[in-house]
Amino acid sequence: MRLPSLAPIEARVLGTLMEKARTVPDSYPLTLNAVVAGCNQKTSRDPLMNVGDAQAQEALDSLKALTLVFESSGGRVARWEHNFQRAVGVPEQSAVLLGLLMLRGPQTAGELRINSERWYRFADISSVEAFLEELRDRPEEKGGPLVVLLPRAPGMREQRWAHLLCGPVAVEQASAAAAHDMPRDALESRVAALENEVAALRSALQDVREQLGLSQPGQAA
């Protein structure tokens, strides 16, 4: 099935339903209030959103029209559940990766493996990469690619993967966001490492000067 591009709020609602189905099955299917709360979480979400009831309901109605979600029958309060795997035609592992990418934005294969612990336990990073590559190489007759491997962003050691459910990814924006999102401690450790290298080079240069009997810069010979 080839899906039309989803709006960001639709992707957030869909990803939230996919997450809660696996992490809090006792509370699933979700009420509208639970969907809104899940969309607006301050953790495990990138970017953060402030989705209102009306926006969430509109997104649910749009997703329902695409058979990506459906409303559970029975009960006084409407409850919603996703139909992603069946509608899109992907295995559970691929659905997990796409759900995480919808909720957390571009991630490396290693980040996806760590973040998927509560959803599904992948054997190793190679397993994650295999499913990502399968989603990237998905043939047109099955709906075309669902993920893309982004160019390595400045300051990043590994490339990140992004989903294509909301349409083509703006590579420059994604790269800038990746650089901006680099953890503070990672930046500090890089600066500290560079400072140590500079100090080591200065010490080595001083040793060479002393061995050659050269004066310090700015001092008379």
C-alpha cells in the first residue's frame, strides 16, 4: 500500500498508538485523552508538541480514512488502536523502527536498538540495520521506500535514519537538527579531548626547544 504523506501530527498520533500498544497493553486501546497525553509527552519525543483534543481527533479521523487506525466498538468512551502493520504490509520489527522514527526523529541504528528495548528486543545492531535496509529498498509495487539514510551530520560519527511517512526529508534541516541535538556531555568531552591534545603538543614542542637550546618565543636569544 502506498500511503499519502502524513501530516506531522498524524505521524505523532500514529506513533503514539503504536508505542502504547507495546509498552502499556493494559491501557490499550487508547481514549482521546490518552492519545493527547501520549502525543505531548516531554520524554521520548522529538520534536516536542502541544497537540490539542481537536487536533488529535482530526488526525485520528484522517488516519481512520486511511485504515491506519480504527475505533474500537463498545464502551461509553471511544477508544482507538492502530492498524499499521496490516495496512502498510510490514513485519513487526519494521513497524517498531518506523514507530520510533515517527516519535523520536532521525536516529542511528544503535540509538534505535537502545530505544526499542520496551517495544521489541533486537538481537544486535546488524539486525536493526537489516530491517532498515529492507525498508529503504522496498520496491515500488509494495509502496516504495519508507526510510532514508541521511548523510553524516557535522560532529556525528554515524549516519542517522529517517522515515518517509511525512514525505521527503529536508536533509539540510535534519543535519542541522542532529548537530544541535548532540548531547552536551559529548560536546564537552570533544572539547576536553582537543584541549588535551593541544597541551600534549605544547609539551612536546617545549621538549624539542629545550633539546635544541632554543629560547621561548618572545624571549631574547
